[in-house]
Amino acid sequence: MKYRKGSAARPQVPPPPRPEAGARIDLHLHSLHSDGALSPAELVARAREAGVSILSLTDHDSVRGVPEAREACRHEGLTFIPGVELGVGIGDDEVHILGYGLDTKGRPLQNALDQLAGERIDRMEKMLAALGRLGVTITLEDVQAETGGHIVGRLHLASALVRLGHVANHGEAFQRWIGAGRPAYVRRQLLTLREAIDLILEAGGVAVVAHPGLTRRDELIEYLVRLGIRGLEVYHPKHDFVDVSRYLKLCAKFDLFATGGSDFHGVGKLDKPPGSAATPADQYAKLLKYIKI
Ligand code: AMP
Ligand code: ZN
Ligand code: FE
Ligand code: FE
């Protein structure tokens, strides 16, 4: 074995397991079961075209796309990891927790997700009422027409507002009405950190902090680790080099693995394609130690 010039001879250690050398591993993708545009099978096909060979479907508050995505991956020869993305309320901020390798058929998980879906409908009705008071007429059916699943969110609302001609694009919808703090914004019912992490762990999954650079609540990471978090999503289209180096340092400090994914939705101009951010193979191998797939 060759070493770089100047490096002392090192003891022979086995190389880190590399399940599929050169694999592109995208562990953050959305389908129409939450606020993505594509069906799970279409999403898998798109990911494969983009060179992704290992992927996770991480819909918001839903695992209903998992069977179709698993089957499509089997068909296309890709490795599939079941996943979910849960929103947590921290003061006025929202932190997202990713769960991987869950048993998606368990009753406690399904009951909790059904409850979150119902609360999203109640919240959407409040946002539509607020829009009505602002003179914008739009119904729950208009919003539900934008989703292929049972989850309704602000991205669907923005799409419906564009379709009905109330705004020119998604950005305008968030800017004028439905972004946090705007007049038709209503916060949805969110889980606590402990609830979100426990749901994932009790379903046999491993919990990871999604895009920590977006909320920047780094002071929480030590507490999150105590609650059972085992990884940080270091590689994300909205993380810059400074974010990546900061979160790699925090991974080293707390002995966490570093994941990555594109957070592809297939909606809006700013969306980045599958594979545009990815998980390094050695970090994926660390994640695999926590789950059965
Ligand atoms: P919800 O879970 O219903 O609160 O919707 C959150 C989703 O809305 C996020 O996942 C984003 O896709 C989208 N979103 C939130 N804020 C903005 C924004 N300012 N511009 C565009 N999309 C946004
Ligand atoms: Zn989303
Ligand atoms: Fe997120
Ligand atoms: Fe996401």
C-alpha cells in the first residue's frame, strides 16, 4: 500500500466499509405524499437519471410513499432507505428532524403521523380564512388539488395561489402572505424535540438533524445528542462552505455522522436536483450501523 510522501508508516487498518464504491447517496427527497411534485416512482427514476444509486424518501410527516419508492428502487436496482422529516417547534423557530431506517408499518408511528396530517388541515383552514379576510378567495379543495397525498402545506397553498392567478410565483405568495410572520401565516402544530426523536427511535430508526444551517440553533445540538440524535445533515444545497465546516466540526465533537441530501421537491425555480448534495460513503456506512434495512 502506498502512503503520501512524508507520512509515517501507519498500521494496517481495514478501509472503511464502502457498500457501493462511488455511489451517489441522496438521503433527502420529497414526493407528492408531502409537498413534492413527483410520485415516488417518478422520483426514483429522476434520482437514477441524476446518478443517484442510494436514496431515502423523506416526506414531511408521512411515510405513505415508502412502499412505492421501495418497489421502484428494487425495480431500478437502487438501494432504498425508508425515511421521514418531522418538524419541531423551538420558540418561534422550526427545526427539522430526519428519521432513517424506520419500520413504517408500526401503529404508534402511523397514529402520530395521521394526527399531524389532521392538524395540518385545521391549520390550512385558518390560513385560508386569513386570506379570505385579505380579500383572496381560495378553498381547501383548491389547495388539495395541488397534493397527491394527504399532507397539505404552504408549498401547495403557494402553488394554488399561482394557479388561481393571485400571485405570479411562489416567492410572491410567501413574501406577501404565507411566509413566517406574514399576514396569512399560521404556525402549524409541531412536535417537541423529544416527541419527534422518540417517534423515530421507537420505530427502530436513527434520528438526524436536517439542514441545521437553516435555523442555526447550534446551541441545541448537545441536548439533541442526549435525546438520541446520531447525525447532522451537513451537506445540503442551502449550506455554504462555512456551514459545512462548522457542522463537520460539531460532528467530530459529538461523535455524529454527517449526512447529505438535495431536499429535492420538484417545485419552484430554486429547487436543486437529486444528487446535488450527497452523503459520503464512509458516513453512510456509519449510519447503516444504527438501522436494519
Ligand atoms: P409547511 O410545512 O406547510 O409550513 O411548509 C413549509 C414549506 O414551505 C417548506 O418546506 C418550503 O418548501 C416552503 N417554504 C417555506 N418558506 C418559504 C419561502 N420563503 N419561499 C419558498 N418556499 C418556502
Ligand atoms: Zn418540503
Ligand atoms: Fe426541511
Ligand atoms: Fe425537506
